[in-house]
Amino acid sequence: SRMLLLVLLALLGPAGCPRTEPLSGSSQEPLFRGADRYDFAIVIPAGAVECFWQFAHQSGNFFFSYEVQRATGIANSRNILATASDPNGFQLGVSQHVRGQINFLTKETGFYQLCLDNQQNHFGFMQVYLNFGVYYEGFNMENKQPEERKELNNTLEAIGVSIRKLQLQIFHMWRFYNFARMRKGADSFLLESNYNYVNWWSMAQSCVIVLSGILQLYFLKRLFNVQTSSR
């Protein structure tokens, strides 16, 4: 009897797994859509592809920027292939440079794919700084009931609009700050690489000069020894 009850519950229950994202019509309150943003550095091995998935709602502003901070290998090329695709797998943007941006509007809700391709560099890794996310221009006020809209005070509504504008401006300031961080990191690694190159090259030149001096002294001493013995 217990087994029969479990079978009936399984048949009557909802099929499939529930969606994790909230539904706009599931409650009386409107769905608040703020901003999701991430910035970090990742090391991509030689000949590898790294992908990330970012969830976004419809009518959002998606941004994706990157900069190669360090590259190794024989060719020492710092160009990397970056692509962005929608939840259906259609490609929305391509960029293949040392640094680049891919910006687009999200036309549907789902997970958007971001990929970095280092397959052209078969002998060295790349360190890439990423900055991506999605932000929304406020939330939809049409979901509120007419009575609730009438109860809103004009002053509070103006304050709310000002706060949302301020939040958006702060968000863009954060983006520009991350651009500066990317450039500073790349310049720092380039400066360190040049510093090591100059040090090793100076050391090699010093060794060559010392070795040439020793060889000159050796041959001069041998020459004088030969002349003395001939006499």
C-alpha cells in the first residue's frame, strides 16, 4: 500500500524541475532587477577554451570586456578570440584583439555564454582580466496597481528616480574604474617583462664583454710566449 501511494504521488506531482529564476507574476510586488557584475583574472592554458555563463533577464544591458595582461610562448602573440552567445547558441559578438568589448541588449531570459579561445597559441598560456555583467534601467512601474500608484508621494517618487540615476552613474563609474585596473595590470606586467628582458640582456652583454677580454688576454699572452720561444 505504501508503494502504491508513492506511485500515485509521483504521477500527480508536477513533472520536471522548477526554474530557479523568479517569475514576474508570482507575487504582487514587481520583479526588481538590479545589476550583476564580475571582474577577475584567469589563466588560459595553451590551446584551451574557457567559457562562462551569465544569467540575464530580458531587456537588460549586457557588457563584456577583456584585456590580455600576460602572454607566453614562441610567437608571444597577445591576441585572443572572445565570443558571446545567447541562450539558444546564436553568436552575438566576436572580438579578437589584445583588449576588446562586446555589448548587446538581452532579448530573452536565460544564460548567456562567454568564451575565450587560446587555440592559436599552442606553446604558451595567457592571463586575461575579465569584466562582465548585466544591468537594467530601473524596474517596470506598470506592474503596480493603479491604487498603489496614486498613493505614491511625488517627492518620494522624485527621490526614487534620483537614487536610481545615481546608482546607474555609480555603476558606470565602477566600469570605468575596472577599465583603468585592466590597463594598469597589463602595463605592470609589460613593465615587469621589459625589466627582466633588459636585466637578462645586460647580464648577457656583460658576460660577453668579460669573456672577450679573457680571450684577448689569453691570445696576447700566447702570442708573446710564441715570440719569446722563437728567439
